[in-house]
Amino acid sequence: MPTTTNVTTTYAGEHALPYIQASLLNASTIRNGGVTVKPNIKYKQVLKKVAMSDLIKDGTCDFTPTATIDLTENILQPEEFQVNFTLCKSDFKDDWEAISMGLSAHDNLPPNLASFIIAKTVGEIASANEVIIWSGATGTAGEYDGFETLMTADATVIDVVGIAPDSATIQAEMRKVINAVPSTVYGKEDLYLYVSSSVWRAYVSSLALANNGAGFLNKSSNQGFTGLEFEGIKIFLAEGMTSGWMVCAQSSNLFFGTSLLSDMNEVKVLDMADLDGSKNVRFVMRYTAGVQYAYGSEIVLYTPV
């Protein structure tokens, strides 16, 4: 009689952490340090904003409290999501046997079928989360409001309207964004110009076409893909951002929140063989996620028309 393999496995709370992290934190904006991650949010977290004015006065012998301090707040409230689907074990037969044989080409795969099934899905979830971080909308099932949605609705965010840039116009359009950056954040170490993939491509092309085709630093079309800057501000490729859009902000002002380590996180892999005789495996995942920023007045949002 052949050996029966049951893969019914449950991960909850901290046991689910490796898989929850892989699915959420592998979104490129998070993985590359484009936002500040706030874990362990059970319900919501208040992002306090402090504005000070009239701090310095002429010296006297008395204590005269003349400064003005305004305390306001934004709320980071992650929403709850779930992933439910069914897979047939037959679809993984070849891969699973290859793992058992220990073929080196599969060394990067998990050592058991339950982890294998999870690993095949967390990459897709991470890719989806990258898009939602920027262009998500709560009104769409499975999404929360992304930065673009929040910033568009916020009157305090500095708006710059431009065109869909190409290699000939991109630098002029990027300059519009940089010129709108408030002096209070201009020059900060963590200030980034976040750009969509289309903007990134256009900028690299503009570098390649510079100097009458000789290219920036005479490198022609052999321009580098990392470490790009524009007028002293680091450029960040935001893969999930809408085509043609740009945002200039400090990474310390952009937040991604999740319960992450709390008991709300759960991953289940349920083998249905003993329940209905099928070869199906059900995958159940629960987590929370959301984004927010603290200071809208220190963010520049560029939208093409």
C-alpha cells in the first residue's frame, strides 16, 4: 500500500509570520525601503503631527510661553483580507517528486508540500500588494486605499499637473515636481522621487540620448539601472504606481501597516482527501494591510493629463 501524505497544516500568529512577511513585505516598495513599516497594529494607529511656530523670542528674565504648537493626526487603520483557493495535488506531482529526489535545480523550494504550496502563492500576493500600495482603492474588493487615492483626496498635498512624459519631456516634468518640494524637506536624506515604471523608462532613455547620442557620461545606451538621481534627489522605482505618475516625499513620511505578528494572521493548508476523497488542497490566508502618511503638506503629487 502506498504511503498517504496528509498536508493539513495550520499556522497562526507568530507561526504564520514567515509566510505573511513573504507575501506582504516582498512588495518592491517595501522591500527596497520606500516606506516605513509599522507592524503589530491590532486595530488602528494614530500618526501624530506636530506643527510649531514662534519658538524663538528675545531673551528676558521671565518665562513667557509664546510659542504655538498645533497637534493634528492621521489614522493608519489596516483592513482585513483573506486569500482562499483550491489546488489539485496532481498539478504539483512532478515538482514534489523532484524535491524528494533532492535535485539541485530545486534547492530553493521548501522541504515540505505545505510550505511548497504557500511559497508558490506568496509571490503573487506580494506583486498584487505592490500595486495596491500605490493605486489601490477600498471600493475595490481585496484592496485598501493606496497612496495615490489618499493623496488625490487630500487638499494639503501639493498637486502638480503635467503630461504623460517621454524621453524628450521627462526631465522638464521631473523638474516641475522638484521645484514644488517644500524647503522644509528639500535636501533631507530620505527624500525620494517615486516614479512609475513608464517614468523610469523615459528618464533612462533621456540619459541615453543626452550629449547628441553620446549619452550621460558618454555611456550611450549603456546606462545603469541603480543609483539614479535627478538634481540631487534619489529616484525610487515604484513598480505599483500608475503609469506617468510621480510622488516626491520622505520615506519616513510614508507608512505601511499590518498586524503581522498578531494572532489575526493565519495560514491554513487543508488536505481534502479525508473529507471528500478528492486530491484537492485548500489554501486559506488571513492578514491585515493598509497605508497612510503623516504630513500631506510635505508631499508633491504629479499626475499626467
